[in-house]
Amino acid sequence: MTTRLEEFLPVPSTTIGLGRCPVTVAEYRPFVEAGGYDAESLWSEEGWRWRRARSVVAPGRWEAQRTHPQRPVVRVSWWEAEAYGRWCSESTGRQIRLPFEAEWFLAAGGVADAYPWGRQPVPTPDHANFSRHLGAPCSVGRYPRGRGPHGHLDLAGNVWEWCNDELSRDSDDQAMRPWRGASWARPPENLRAGVRHEARAACRGDYLGFRVGVVLEYRAQ
């Protein structure tokens, strides 16, 4: 695991330290190269079936992603993000996982109609990567003006982020999981903290990544 534990920032009223930024290609690459996709113990039963059925061995378009190591890793399913968290847990001896929606929301300020930096100013290209201004995800941490109240970056724009909750099962008995934060392709109104999307756990796209958190040994105040 290349993410340093000091990069996990406490979120008040929770027991999680959430990653300062989404997981990057450089941080995800050791998981791929260490055989994470072949280690059944890191995967849920449902995720392992999905990986085996599709012969998945890396994120989508992985070779192209590797040329941009500081961008968020994208084209990962919820199950890949879950397996990465388990691999990080084994690497550190700490419990590392995707955040639940409530934890992510508090990190983003906890106000549904506000942005992570507050109700004003409205989003500009100095706050986030959105509305296709750059045409793709960009390196994490590029927008300090978009910082959340507890120091987290990229909570608005760049990539949607998987959260841990299972919302429901669809007609094919597929788990529906939430996304938060909007992406480089979404309009400014989607950057508000209360905006959410949901999709099957198998969904992958160049607009979708994740960040992880570490479970703390105390409750942040």
C-alpha cells in the first residue's frame, strides 16, 4: 500500500479517517502487480464470481491509465474497490474500507445544498474539474480552493466515488451501490454535497473512482 496513514483525515462525528484524495493510479498499481486480482481471499463471493466470469485482471484501459499515475484510478467496479481496501488492510494491519455515504457526506460539509467549501462561491474552474472543462479526470489535489471543511480534496468533481452502502437489489438481484461527488463531465449543480447517484456494483467508467478510509481507534470530535 502506498497511501500513507497520515493522508487519512478524521471526519468529526464518525470513527473514520477518510483519504485526503481519491485513490490514484500509482496507489492502485501495487495491488494489481501484487496479484490482488488473483487472491480470492480479498474478494467477496459475489465479486469473485464477477471477476472470474469476465476474466478481469486490472481496471479497464489499464495500460493507458498507467501513463497518468497521479490521476484517480477509474474504470473500477465496486467489488474492485472493496478488494483494494481489504488488500490495504492486510498491508497495514488497520481496517481500511470504502466510506459509507453518511461518512462521505459529513466529510463534504454535511449540508445537502452546499458545496464542500460552502454555499458560496458557486463552482468555478478554480474549485473543481467539472462540466468537461478538461475533458478527462485530472491529477488529484489540483484544486485547493475546493477543499472540504476537514481538509479533504476533490470531494466535488473529477470522479464520482463509490460508497460502501448497499441500497437495494434490482430485478436481476444485482446490488445497487451509491456514488458521491460528481465527475469531470457533470454540470456545476451536481457538485453539491447532497447529490448522489446509484448503479450496479459492476459498473465501470472513466468518470468513476473511489477513496478509502481507515477506521480509527477513537471517535473524532
